[in-house]
Amino acid sequence: MTDQGRGGRIRATGKRRAARKRRKGTTLAWVAAGVVLVGGGGLGAVYFKLDGNLKGVDINGALGTDRPDEVDNGSQDILVLGSDSRHGDNAKYGTDEGGARSDTAMILHVYEGHRKAALVSLPRDTLISRPECVSDKDGKTAVPAAGRQMFNTAYEVGGPACAVKTVEQMSGIRMDHYVEVDFTGFKKLIDELGGVPVTTHRAIKDTKSHLDLPPGTHRLDGEQALGLVRTRKSIGDGSDLGRIQLQQAFMKALLAQVKEVGVFTNPKKLYDLGDAATKAVTTDSDLASVSSLVSFANGLKGIGAGDMKMVTLPVRYDPRDPNRVVPLDRQSQELWTALRGDRPVPASVTEGSAGDKGDAGKIVGGG
């Protein structure tokens, strides 16, 4: 149903207007999931303040031309990292050992048409060949290439640019954008969203992540949500692979729940969310403005939880060190080939992979 508006324009009503609101809610989901949204139109002069919150990294300048070719097929690839720095407000989560690492790493592939996406989780303990990078401490000192390095050391030795370079070498896919969220920022985003309802099908108690949840339905605040996505010792086999399954389950609950959050009808809540979001993230320099983030997020608003395929990089436990994993060559190449060609992830990708086994992801469902 539509109404005829002034000037002969058609104005949506009824189900179409409701659907539009749901799409806006889905756009909001991408903020807290790590792909940032900072509101819609109407913020006016507030943009200047929010712009001042943003931190940008010149990935293109740091990496130069030694990168995979850009693909102009309408798809996008974004590296999303969760930083585990223990500086400042994050000190309560452990001792700082000299540098932050990428506690969580995901590649988001948005398909042509921006109606579907694939999310590939990269286990931080994956052993890879790290390329030569430049230290992010001074931006000058070369860090030599090295074999059998954990994936998350790329961020530790060379910051965002080295993490991007490592992912591009692994996949052969150029990252169009980079988004990083730290512990404190993640908590604040969840709190501004009003929490996330989840159902735990058995008790989760993990002293390392400070999480203690009995079976049942809960609305997780920021501290609890952070505890959930950091939990690994008390679920599955205690490895990072079980934690990834929890993270994926939480993201599905988050994407589903935020459709009900009415921030677009509440200007103060919209501003508070935008303020928290822009303080929480570091992006590539091309996204480091409110207008760029809004334009980027608008391209994702049609993607909901049911439109996103979630997989873990195909891996097996390393025969030399059971605390580490190594990529499965055939399955990994099938995955990267599919994404480079903007094709769906084939089912064969998960065959024999330790990353998609176990029931850790079934412990948590939507509220």
C-alpha cells in the first residue's frame, strides 16, 4: 500500500514502511557486530563531533602496490579485528605482554547486490607464513618474514597494515576495508544497544572471561557479552575453535535482536550509539568519517542473520603442537577461490575441518 505524497511522490505505508524500519534495524546490527554504523540523516552539526572520535589507519599508503588486484564486481571484503590490548580500561582483562594481538579476526565478504554475505572466522592460533612487514612502533623498522607464526602475531608486530597484508597473502583477496574494535568499545556498544538476549542451553562458567551464566534466557549487558565472546576454557575442547563458535552464535543473536531496537525514533539514543560507536573503532582511512561510515553501512542494510553464511577457516590441529592449528590446503583454496569469484561457499570447505566440529555453537541461541 502507498499514499500519494506532495509533489506526486509515492509515500510508503503499512507493511512496506514497517519493512523499511526493519531494514534500518538490520543496518544497526552491523555496528555492534563490528562493521560500524553511525546513524542516518539528521545528525547535522553533530557529525563534526562524531568525526573527531574516529581513528583512521592509512592501509593503502602503508601497503603500496604489493597487493592483490582490486576486483570490480560489486562485492566487498572487510577485515574485522577485535583487539586484545590490555592498556587503559582493558587492563582488567589481563597482563599486557608488550603489544596487542588480534583476539578475534573475521573476513566479511559482501556479495554483489549486497543482499548476502559470508563471514570467515580466522583462528588466532593458526600457524601461517607471515610476510615481511613494517613495525607499527615507529613505522620504519622492517619486520622480516617468518614461518610457523601464529596469525595474531601479525597485528602484534606490525599493527593493522601487517594484519591486512597477512590476510591478503593467505587468501589472494584484496581487503577493501578494515575495522577494529577493542574490549572496552565492544562493551559500550552492547550497553548502548540495551543488551542482547540469548538462551544458554547449559551453564557456562569461565573464570578467565569472568562469565557465570546458568541455563536459561538472559539479556547480556556489555560485560557479559564480552565474557561470552572471550570464553573458551569451559566449552568444547577449550581451544580457540570453540570460542569462535560461541562468537558466531552471539553474532546471530545480535543481528536478530537489534531489529527490535527503536533507536531511529529516539534522537538521544541514536546520538549515544553513534558516539559510542565512533569512539570504539579504528578503521581504514577511507572509512574514517561519519559520512563514509553511513554510506558504507547503507550498503549492508539488506543483510540479516539468515542472509549470512558463517564458517571457520578450514584447519586441523598441528601434529607438532596440539595447541595450534594449520590450514587445510585443499579446503582453504576452495574457500578463497569461491570468495574471489563472488560465489557461495561450497559445503566441501568444511570437510575434515576441526573448525566446524563440536557443539560449542549450540550452547547459545537467540533469546
